[in-house]
Amino acid sequence: MTGPTPQRPARRIVRAGHRDPVRLPRPVLTPPRVRRRPSARPLWTVLVAILLLGMVLAGRLGQLQLAQHEELAQQAAQVSTREVITPALRGRILAADDAPLVVNSPTSVVTVDPELLLADEDEARALVARVAHSLQLPVEDLWGRTRLCGTEGAPPIPACFSGSPYQAVPIAYDVDPVTALAVLERPEEFPGVQVTSQAVRTYPAPEGINAAHLVGYLGRPTQEEVEASDGRIGADSTLGRAGLETVYDQALRGIPGTAVVTVDPRGIVTGERSRSDPVQGSDLRTHLDVQVQAAAEEALLDAIRSARRGGAPATSGAAVVMRPDDGAVLAAASFPTYDPGIWTSGVSQREYDRLLDPARGQPLVSRLVGDTFPPASTFKVVSLPAAVQTGVDPEGTYPCPGEVTIAGQVFTNYQSEDHGELDLPGVLEVSCDTSFYTWAHDAWVDLGGLGQASDADDRFLAVARGFGLGQRTGVDLPGEVAGHLPSRQWKREYWEATREQTCAAAESGYPDLEDEERREFLEQLARENCVDGWQWRPGDAANFSIGQGDVAATPLQIAVVYAAVANGGRLWAPTVADALVRPDGTVVEQVEPVSTGNVSLSDTVLSVVREGLEDVITDGTAAAAFAGWPHTDYPLAGKTGSAESFGREATSWFASYGPATDPEYVVVVVVEEGGLGATTATPAARAIWEALRVRDAIG
């Protein structure tokens, strides 16, 4: 098959002599193109904008470079540097003869590099576990000390770490050097673990004395204390938390050193920029006599044990020896006490709770200044001058019956004994309660009885206040309480504050009490107080006169009262500290005695009181305890007291001063629920007086 025959293009025939026509272009009617120069306005706009931005930037840089240079430099330094506080060596606490009571001793401390603790918690815990195993210590205790106090997972204070995060973290204190050496010899197993020597508080205990409530102890600062210290206190510093350590903390602490260190973004120390060395604190010399302190502690402990053997609870007690002419405290003991050395390596939470446990007697509470007791008959040296001011003749004689009836209530002497007619020294000698009841009731009637709402003319209250009772003595020890003097105003305020609860108790009774006698007593008291508990009744006045009822005083307050009787009426603030001294003995600052006032006592009244107190020792309620005492060579004056409380054993008191002819010491002993003053506190006081007499003979 053949395809179609291709067509040939048509052939164009050009004739001879013929020419194609010429086509001419038509004119186009458009405007001619004009070339113009570009405008410079946009360029200037950009340039102006750049210039303005440059000026703003330059101004800001100038502000930062000139006006805020110091502030920004400080902020920049804070970002990359930290200030680490190095505590100064703390001053010692010394006895009057410079015998050391509290010193600094080196101890071996195992530390861990904080960088390792921050890097990996699992590895850090494994490292601490290996250290604990090597030291044979509880793992959890050591691990807890790596946790910063207040952070998640940290144990409670004081078992956590409260130091600086830029220093090595101590995890074990007082480590045996041989055991610690085994750790140092294996750095590949214990990377970042070091053994350093740190100064800690130790207690030489000369003559075996404790004195814990006097010297006190140290503790770590709170975050608030660190922030408020202006750099004087670091997180790893130690501050006084009790006793003299607290009151004289700043002088003992000295001036800390500082080191400015550089840190990386992780908080790891990379270098040191500057350092200033710490300045050692001053030593504190006290008035404490080591031999007398030892005698006071031993006598108090013996009294507690003796009372308990006799069946009395003897729950707590205190003893104090003070100079009446300036208030210097030569010795003071408190029971129960504690070992101040437990704070050296960080007391555990369980140990701390035990120290505050009421069932264990709250050993941290100082019975010298932090607890009060009804002063009982030791208070009669206050009430007798008050009775004279109400009209009692200091040279007269007065009946001392076995009992008196006041407003339908019977008040008795001890064992209801009738002593017949007595002069005022004789009233003190036999401790005649019924005489004081009568005087107080007569004064109550003269003031208007129940109708008297004001305390202004109450001489018993005024004289007690004049002796400084009901207010703090000003002793240089922390935690002092003011004691209590009841009054008409106080009773009304107390009744108004407690009336609702009192009336509820009067209605419901005390069904939970098993002691029927005590339950009936409390129910009757609640019913009476619900109606007119605001009234100052004759029983209130009677109890006040013999230091019972709601009267409460610290042992140190009673010592101040007897010092005033001994020195003629001058009141002194008791002081334990004598001076701040340098290690070479140079006195930096003397602690001067402070007089807090004078008691207005006539010579006649003072003579009567002193005579009565001397007779107490030779022929009165304290005579048996002082049998065989050299009264002629070393005469004493004192007063027993037995504070009674419903359903409880009596609290035993003895307050005294001597030698009576030229008083040099005041001795006060109290044993809570220890029984009669003559049988418990008085023998203890005699033991202390024996030590003082020997001291004077040697001196």
C-alpha cells in the first residue's frame, strides 16, 4: 500500500516588470519617554532613623556605664561570686579563778565535696553509704546531714545541714582518727571525702561540775538571723541558744572572716577573689566558784534522792549562792539537768524532744529563773514589815493559837500547834501562820473588805512589790520569768477572762477525775468562782501573807529578797558574769553590778526580822538541821518554808544569809514536792554552808 501523494506548495508566479508594493509604518501617537533622577527622601528617612536609634543606644549605654555602673557591677558580681562567712574562734567561759568551764577543742569531722552531692543523687547516696559503713554509723543519719534544712526531703532541725552550700558538707563529727584514716587512704572509693579538724565546744567540768543551765549551749542560726545580720552571721555559724552563751553571744563570737568565691552556673566554687581573717572572740570570766558550784550541785542532788527515798516525788529543784552586797552569783544548780556536750556534734530530734518532755521533768528548763513556786514561809520576811506598816507594834507580843477562824473558814498552824504569846522575832522563829492570818485579815477589814476594789492601799502587796517580787530580777541569764503577785485587779481580770469556762465546769463538774475528794473540792471552787470569783476574799489575803495561794516566785527572786534583808534594803540585779577578757587576761569590759532599787525598812523592823531569822537557825524550825553548827564563830540567819498544794506533796524551801554579823553570802534551796522545808531543803543548804565556811577558812 502506498500513502497519499504529498502536495507541492503553490508556486508563486512573478511577472516580468512587476514589483511588490512597499508598506510604510503608521505613526504611533504616544508621548515621548522622559528619564528622571531618583528621589533621595527615602534614604534620608532611613539615615535619620538609624541616627535616632544610635543616639538612644548611646544614651542607654551611657546610663549603664555611668549612672548605674556600681549597681550593675554588684549584680554581675553576685551572679558569679558568693560571700562565704568563716566563724571566728569563740571565746571561752571561765570560773572566777580562770578555771575553764567551756573551751574549744579540735575534733575530727568527715566532709563531702558539695559538687559530688549536686552531680548525681544516686551516686552521692551510694558514696555516703560507703562512708557510713566504713565509720560504722547509721546511713540515714549521715545522709540527712547532707540535706539542706528546709528543702524537700531534709530531716527536721537539727538533723539536717544548715551550713553554706559553697563549702564542704560535714556528715560525721568526732570521728576516731584511726577509722578516718582508713577513709583517706582509699580516695578512689571515697572521692571528694575529706577529714578536717574543727573547733567545737567542750566542757572540762572542773571538780565534776555541770553548770549546764548557766553556761548554755550553741545552735545554728535561722535564715532570718542570717539575713538580718548584715554579714556578721553565716549559715554555718553557731549562736548562743541558752545561758551565758546567749546573753554574751556577740562578744564571745568575735568577728567572722569572709571569703569572696567565684562560682559557675551550677553553684560550684571555681576560685577565690578576696579573703579577710576572723578575729577571735573575748573570753567571759564569771563569778562562779568551782568548789561552791560543786557543793551546790551535790547538795541539791542529795536532797532530791533523800526526798524520793522518803516517798516524796521531788520532781525538780534549784540552789543558788549569791553575794548580798553586789548580786554576784557564785553558784547555781538546777534539777533535772542535762549534759551540755550533747550539742557538740548536733543533737538529734529525738534527744531534743526528750529534753523538753514534761514526763522527764523538762531538763532544758532552768528552775533557777524559768520556773516559779509558792514561796511559803520564806515570804514572811516580806509580810512582817508589811504587817508593821498596817499598825502591828514591832515591840509587842501576839497570840499564836493552833488555829483561827476567818470568814467561817478554819486556818491552822503546822500540826495545829499552839505557841502561846510571842514577840515578832518569836513569830518568825516558830513560823506562826495564825499570827500572819490574823494580821492580814485585820488589814483586809480595815481596807473595806469585799467592798474594796482598789489595791492602792494594800501594804502587803506594796511591800512585796517593793522587794522586787512579781517582776524579773534582771539577771544576765535568758528565760527569766517574772513570778506572780495576786491582787484585786488581777483577780477581776482573770475572772472575766475565765468566767465562761468556770461556769461550765461548775455545771458539768469533773467526771474524769478519779480522786473523789479532789473532784468535790474543784466542783465547789468552780461554783463559788462562777458567781463572784472576782472578789478579793479574806482567804486570799490570808494566803497572800504566808506566800501561798497564787503567790509565785523563782528561787533567784527569793535570793534577792534575802540579800536585801542582809544588806539593809538594797536590791541588786544578780549577775553571773564578771568581765570580758582577752586570752592573755587583759580586761576588755567589766560587767558592773546594777542596783535596781531600795526597800524602805526601818532600823527597828530590820532588827526584828534579822533577830527572828537568827533564832530560826539556833532554836526554831531549822535548828535540827543545824545541830552542831558553830553558831558563835559563824552565825547564820534563815527561814524554812513548806508550800502546800491540794493533792500534792509540799514544796520544800530554805532561804538564808550569813555570817549574820557581816553577811557575805545568800543561800537558797528549793525542792518541788520535796516535803517539809526543815527536812529536805534545809539540810541541803547546810551542806552548801559547810563548803562556804571551808572556803572562807582557806581564803
